[in-house]
Amino acid sequence: MSKSSTIVVYIPTIWPVERQRIKKTMKELSELEDDSTDICKENWFDKYEKRPEYLEDISLAQFVSKYYKNNKGDYVLREEPKVIRDRNYDMGSDYNEYRREMVTLHLPFRHEESEIIAESRYLELYEENEALILERRKEFESDIDIEKTLQICRELCRENVPLDGEEVNDVVGLIPAENPFAELYDNPNADLNDDLRLSLFDRLGAIAKKKRISYLIRNFMRLCAEQTRNSEKFCFTLYII
């Protein structure tokens, strides 16, 4: 029987309250104090938050993949890094969860609840460290395209930001006269033009799942409709920043 040399390990990047814990063995439980509530084994998050100071700047993903505790109780580099798997939230449908997951995996922390989750701090942390996070993802995702990922993130961030006339003129071209997307304004459930669907999918690339194209287009149509419906001149703007 052949044996794989690559170890795959799962990091449960779901919310802490949703993570399942493994109960300690009967022997371990019998050694606890009578009033102890510490009945579960340590998971990756517990071990990571207790890491020694010389690993202070190491992220959770790096810690799980590249380090192990030797017989002396010291953390040392693995000869062969583990392959990590996570919840892998979809950027298009769960953008906030995607950002929380990326911050959790790729930015150092000592206490997940207070440093990342409390007051949704992961949103600000992601925006401040987006380039660093995407660069660190390359350590674990060989096929990631940083530029395309940044483009998609920026579009998702701006879906609900209204554009004024000056910004539209500065950023995008104007296509006057006949509007091939008019039907979508009046009927959001109308079928999408195949050329438009394929064009947007080509722009977004492999990072965006094909099933999310309709979602992105329809939200963009609604935004454009709000900006142009009361205007004397119609203009349609299609852009990806």
C-alpha cells in the first residue's frame, strides 16, 4: 500500500461558536480537578494563540502548515509543509465572511474574539492589509491571481456606493442612445445577454464562480438604474476598477 507524503489538515474558519471540539480521553478527564471545565482537547486556534514569542509574527495558516512541536516542546519548521484546507467562503456571495476568513488565516493575532471578531474589526483589518493578505495567500494557493482578486474585491466594495456625474465622466466611457440593458432595469428577472455574461466572466476569471455572475450583474444594473432613471440623458457605464 502506498503512503502519501503530503499531509492535508483542515482549519475550521467558521465562526467559533460553530466549531466542534474533541473531548479529552477518560484518562485525561480523570486527571482534572473536580471543578474543572476544561474537558476538550486543544484545537489549532488554542495552540496558535499560545504560541511562543519567537513566532509572534507568524500567521495561523503559516503556523499550522509549517511548524510542529518537537519532543523538547519547542516549535520548529517542518521539512514538508502541510497542505491546509479551510471553509473557503465565496467572495461573491459571502464577502464579509470571506474577509473575516482571510484576516483569520493570514494576519497574526493572539485573541481571535477581541482582535478580529469584536465590532467586526476584521473588515477594517482586511482593508488595511489587503495586499499583504493576498501576497500571503500565494504561499498556499499556487493559482491565485492577485490583480484579478483585487479587482473583484473593489467592485464588490463599490456595489452600493453611488457615483456622481463627475466621477462617472472621469472613470468610465459613456455609451449614449440605445440601451441594450433596458429590459433588466424594468425586469430584473429577465434573461441576461450571453455576450454580457461571457464578457464579465472573462474579466473576473477563475476566482469568481460562474454562478455568481448573474448576482453581480443584477446588482450593478440596479445601481445604474438608480443613478440614471431620473436623468434627462441616459448613459450606461460598465467598469471594473
